[in-house]
Amino acid sequence: MNPLSAWVDSDWGACLKTRKSRSGGFITFYGNVIDWFSQMQSAVAQSTAESESYGVKILANILKWIRDVLDQINIKIESPTPIWCDNESAIIICNDGPFSKRSRHYDLAIHKIREMVRNNLIKIKFVRTNEQPADVFTKPLEDKLFWSWMSDIMGSISLQITFSDCVKSMVEIEVGDDSDQDCPIRERKMQEIIEKSRKDRIARKRAKAQKKK
């Protein structure tokens, strides 16, 4: 078993205003999530392969840092870390495939990934789109699918006492007898955050209106 694993996904042209893509992914260490990201890309991608490649580059840089940290505390990772991606074109390009006229303008990002592949730090692997848990970080999903992926990302449902009852109410799956005391607390905190956000938004509108006067 490889101690480090990573999943990455990009939603091409996700922002309807700027047409920039959103990339997201997460990293596990012996099955436990230790890092994740979800961010808008800085440049407009002209293809799904370009969008996915930028996402791989972001995650690869995070992985390099994590491997360096583990190495400093004497945890040696000998094998390359698999990065699971659902775009075959991006995988071929990142794994030393041929460049085309459409891929030349983002070759710096690709060469960075290829360098890490050659140094056995990472290995880009294919995963089917309907088996890609990183979707939760890049696009809106149906409730059932979202909570199903989140339960996989968070770990075994039977061991997640706080999380299990929330998942059960959304996905209607069988779980062990867990305490539901934390769910109301979580809901109350969420309502407090929403209410604070609403008040802050009203305050900003009032301040903006006063400036216009």
C-alpha cells in the first residue's frame, strides 16, 4: 500500500463570468485526509486537458512539500505518489506524451509535472469520472452523491461518530449505533455562521449606500 495518495479534478470554464476553471483535490496519508484544496485557476484554460493539467500541477507542488516534510521527520516515501485524474489527454501529456499545437502555450506547467514524474515523486493514473471523489471540490453535486463522496473522503462511516448521523440522514444508509449529540451542535454553529454572514452583508450594503450619499 502506498502511504500517500492524491485525487485531483478540474471543472473546465466553471466561472461563467471569467470562464476560468476551478481545480480541487485532496491528499491522504494511510487513508486519512491530510490536505485538500479548491481554487480558481489564474488563467483561462482553452481545453479540458489544459484545465486538468493545471490542477495536477497545483496538487503536485503540494505533494512535493509534504514528501519533503515527511523526509525531514524520517518517514521515507520510496515509491511515487499516485495522482488519480479522470482526463486521459492530460495524463498522456503529463506522462511524457507528445505536445501538440494546442498544448504548447502551457508547456512550462507540463514540464514541471514531467520532471516530478521522471524523479519518481509522482505517477499520474486514470480514474473514471463517476469514480472521482475530488468532484466535491470543483462542482455542485446532488445531495446523495455529495454525501456519499464525503463519507469516503472522511473515512469509515462507522468510525466517524460526528459525521455518521449526518450522512445517514442524507444518504439513508445503515450505520452503527453512534451518538447524535454533535449533529445539533454542528447545525447550530452553521446557523450562527449564516446569520453572521447575513448581518455582515447588510452592514456592507449600508456602508456602500452611505458613501454614495
